[in-house]
Amino acid sequence: MKETMEYTFAAIALIQEKTKAKPEFEPNLNDEKKGCTGEIECPKCGGVLHYSVAGGNHHIWGTCETKDCLRWMM
């Protein structure tokens, strides 16, 4: 479980860094109706991890395409 949490925190850090670099995301930071979605390489298995970031509270949801890999909701 500890290992999975470490991978989850690593994925969240990657997503936070990636969304800071997206110019189209910046204007939506305080708009509760907007946010962003995307994909990164899963830090646990190397597969595709899909994510969504809420515009208002910046909560991040993520799920890896690999069965029984990373999945979380903030």
C-alpha cells in the first residue's frame, strides 16, 4: 500500500507540473465550471494514466488504463 501511495503522489506531482505549463489552464483556475483533462505516463507501470483537474478547487482524479494499477479521486 505504501508503494502505491508513493506512485500516486508522484503522478499527482507530474500532473500539477504539467497543468501549470498549460496556458489554456491558467485562466480557468478559479472558474468552477472549467478545468482540464489529459494523459501522462503512469509512474507505476508505464501505461497511460488519464487525469482530470477541477477548475474551482483543483482536485485531481486519475486512473491508469492498466488493470489494478493506479486510481484515485481527491
